[in-house]
Amino acid sequence: MEVRGNRRTISGVVVSDKMDKTIVVRVERLVKHPAFHKYIRQFVKYKAHDEANECRVGDRVVIVESRPLSKDKRWRMRSILERAK
């Protein structure tokens, strides 16, 4: 894949692989609460393109920002960091 500028890369866990060539990745981030100053876990789910259908539920993956591939898909799966146990 060609490198075109600075594209965002994030890592997360695959929560669904039921679609053809698409995975759903859950990304966690910590946000400090403005009043209570505690860190809160926030999650967001991204749909990512998986050309070879190689990801399974529970895999930790790296996804990279890309052009719109469908109505909801804006990310591509770059690599699998860790396989599900």
C-alpha cells in the first residue's frame, strides 16, 4: 500500500467479522472527567475493510484511515497485532 501523507492509525479489538470483507473494531480511549478528575473509558466502533477476511473476533488490529469505501467504511485494516486466544 502506498503511503500518502499523514494518515491516522489506531489500534483496537475486533468485535464482529460477520460481514464480507468488513470488520468492526472497538477502540478504547481514556478521557478525564471535567468535574470529578477521574479517567473514564470511552469506546467507539469503526468499520474497517479486511480484504482477505483474515481477522477473527478478539484479534487486536491496527487500522488506518482511508478514503470512503462504502456508506460507513472509512478505515482499512493494516495489520494484526495479536490473535485471539
